[in-house]
Amino acid sequence: MKEVRVRFAPSPTGHLHVGGARTALFNWLFARHEGGRFILRIEDTDVERSSGELESGILDDLMWLGLAWDEGPDRGGAFGPYRQSERVALYRAGAERLVAEGRAYPCFCTDEELESKKEERRRANLPPQYDGTCRRLSGDERARRRAEGRAESVRFIVPPDSERRLDDLLRGEVVFPSGMVGDFVIMRSNGLPTYNFAAATDDAAMEITHVIRGEEHLSNTVRQIMIYEALGLEPPRFAHIPLILGLDRSKLSKRHGAPNVGDFHARGYPAEAIINYLAFLGWSPPGDREMLSLGELVEKFRLDRVSPSPSIFDEVKLNWFSSQYVKSLGARRYLDDALPHFPQDVKDAYPRERLAEIFEILAENLPSFSRIEEEIAPFRPGIPALAGDAREAVAGARELLSASLVSLGECEEWSAASLGGRIKELGTRLGVKGKALYMPLRAAVTGSLHGPDLSRVMEIRGKESVLRAIRSALAGAETP
RNA sequence: GUCCCCAUCGUCUAGUCCGGAUCAGGACACCGCCCUUUCACGGCGGCGACACGGGUUCAAAUCCCGUUGGGGACGCCA
């Protein structure tokens, strides 16, 4: 049995998108599950838009996610080079061969000519295919155009009977009817190959056994099949996985907030959470478990359990995975990742050990680290601003707050346990309980009606800070 | 416009291939209750879907056809 070889082939014309990341993940999982190899190939044939910076960004993002590759531009391999810009000789040789065999021809049409032809066909309600003008050029006519110095691309001749069938691993048999595509460009006039030609050439040369890619490539496959055929190569198996859509049901793009892996990294999502969430977009294992480690995903991943229908990227569920990971793997493990999200005044106010405690408390329910700034408010050292509900809660409980000032002021052992005891004692003495007891205190100390356990907050804040906040609240309540 | 793909709760999905075991199961979100003299966490419960129409069949979410809806492709982008 042939060794499984799959590839992820991003083009460095943008950042790694969650859609691309999911494609990479499925390839990676499939390779690992099958004991095969995962290859990274950079499709940088669009010189205008590709950049080395974007390429290394993609590599960084993949590494951060934990999707290491066995062969790739940075680490080599037996089938290199792994950057298409470095494989141009191969594509040229292939194209020359196809021209020599009469399966492709030089095309001299200009962009303007192409555009107007397309417009004409569109007006006639015909598919906007190339009309084959240059295919019918005689040798003389070709020579004349060359002499004129016209730019020259290479077009593939689509055979007259061009119905092709694809046995897609996810979708079963897909029939592309004859006439679906016109002669298409395989080599651009700048001497670089187009996507379909380069991808097919490389997948064959790199002995890729399974092409797992987004559904947007499904209709391209007919061209690639014809290229394999013309070149006498055996095509790989194909699996077109469903697209990831935005909330508006269209293909996920920049318009949908922050769909880049790097953005989620910056916003403080654990890589494990992104992986786990992405794995369950379009795939599910038997059983009800959803929290799965990378190792478990590898063990359970099977292509035949990938759904054919597109799914919508739901950040709310990603948040859930994220909070589950922070909670279950332990806050301390993520402390170094989380610390950069702490406001400076908090970092200045507490020693590292205290910061770790604060993070543990917040981690009880923290969708992403970028939410720390908001959730950490009760622990900020300054005097909180009282507004709205908090102000009302304080105003209606002046007696309680004054009494708390005395009681807390007398507190010798400033711990959550003894603080809790004092609050209860205060409640009993003044005959208030529940929200009537806690809310005014909470509001005075933190400026909010929500937050972590009040005794813990007070313990960490420290005696001085807490008393100052209550005094200030009391003073503020006098002047409405 | 043409071609291709897709169609189960608001969202992710199980069940579909091999029709009966399902008044369709789980998760997120939402709501309620319990726990907690506060806030969460947690536990329990609730709300909530087979797009529509025809067939085939004793029986259809499951098979077939059509309609509608959504998406993708139709580039010298990938």
C-alpha cells in the first residue's frame, strides 16, 4: 500500500485564514491518522501579491497551531523545492511538451481583447469562455505576432468531448459536462504557471495521494483532470471539504470581523481551542464528546465522517471551547500568554503570585484573554467609578457601608475566610441579607454588580484599597 | 446567465450510504430551577429542526424526481 502523502498549499497573498487553517488541519489529521506525510507547499505564482513576509506569517501560524509539516520550504524533503516560484523550469518543460504534442498553443490575445470577447459572450448569455481564436492561428500568423513583440501565454486545448467524471471522496461521483470550460491559460505571459497547471504538475511530481481542499476548487478539478490526462499522469484522490461561511452565509472573508488565525492568537485564544473548534466544523467523531486533544483527534479523524455541507463560523462556540481549555488545562499553564493582556496598573499593583491568583479566578469563565481587560476591573487598584446600578446600590445602603467601614477596619487577619465571616456578621447585625447585603458592598468596592466572589476580591485588593473605595463611595453618595 | 455543490433546532452536528429501534439524539447560545446569604462555576430542566411538492414503499429525515433557498466556480487569483 502506497504511503499517504497530503499537502497544504497556501498562497502567500494573505494571512492564514480560519478556512485555510481548517483545511491544513484536516490534511494534517488525515496524514497523521494514516501514518503518512504532511507536506507544505507554497503557491507563490502570483508575483504581484505574494510576499515572503506573508509566507513566514503563515508558517508561524501553522506552527503555533501545532500543525508541523514533514516536508516544506524551510525544511526541505525529497520532493523539493517546495516553493512554486522555484519550480518554474518544471512547469515550462511541461507546457513546452504539451505545445509540441498539439495539446496547447500560444495565445497572443491582449487583456482588452479578452475582456471584450467575454463581454460579448455574456451579452449573448453564453458562458464566458475563451473562443479559441489563437488556436486557429497558422504558423505564419504566429510568427507575425511574435515579430510584433506581442505578449504570449500558453493555453491548454480542451478536447472536443470534455465530459469528465470525478470520484470525490466526500461527494461521490461528480460529472462535469462537456463544454463546461473553454481553453484555459496554463502559462502566463510572464512565464509563470497558473494555479491549475502548477497544482496538477506539483501534486503529481510530489506524489501526493490525496488532495484535501476547499470546495471552491471543485469546479477547477475538471481542468486539473484534463491536465493529468494530457501529461499521462495518474491523478490523486480528491476530497473537497465544505466551505466555512460567515454569519451572513457567504464565504468567510475579511468582512467578517477577525477570521485570521493570527488575530485569534493575538486576542489570546489557546491554540488547542482553535484546533478543537475547527476540527468540529464539518467533521464529528462517533459519540458525544467534543473536547478532544490533538492526539485524540488524530486517532478518531476519518474523511468519511466529514460533512458535505458548509458551516458557519460561530465565535460564540469558539469562546466556549476557549474557556473550557483555560479552565481544564489550568490557568497557570496560560499565565505567560495571559499576562500581556493585563492592564499596567494591575501589573504594577500586585506581585506575580497575586497576578496568578487573579488569573485563576478570572479563568473560571474567560472566553479569550482579550476579555481580561474588562473582567479584571474589580481588581484594579484605584477607586472605581460608580455609575448607574452601582451608584443606586450604594446610595440605598449608607448605613451598611458605614458599618462595614468600621468592621473591616478592625479586621486583623485580611483573608477571604475572615472577610467572609465579617460580611455575614454584618448582615446578621443589621438584618440584611442576600443581594441587599452583597450588592452595595460589591458596588462600592468594585464599581460593578457583577464579578468574582467578593471576599476573594477584597482579600486580593487589600485592606487599604478596599476601605478607600468604600469611603469614596460613601462620600460620592452624599452629593447626588 | 451557464455549470457544479449543498439542504436536520438560531449555530455546530448525530441519524442519511445499508428505509422501520427516534412523537429525531448531543453541544453552543437563550430561558427557568437548584447550589450559593453576593458573582460565577457546576447540576437539573425547558425552548427549539427533518425547506417545500410529488413519487417509490406496508413503512421515508433516510431512496428517486422536481421546486425553492443558500453557496461556489466560470481570471494571464489561488
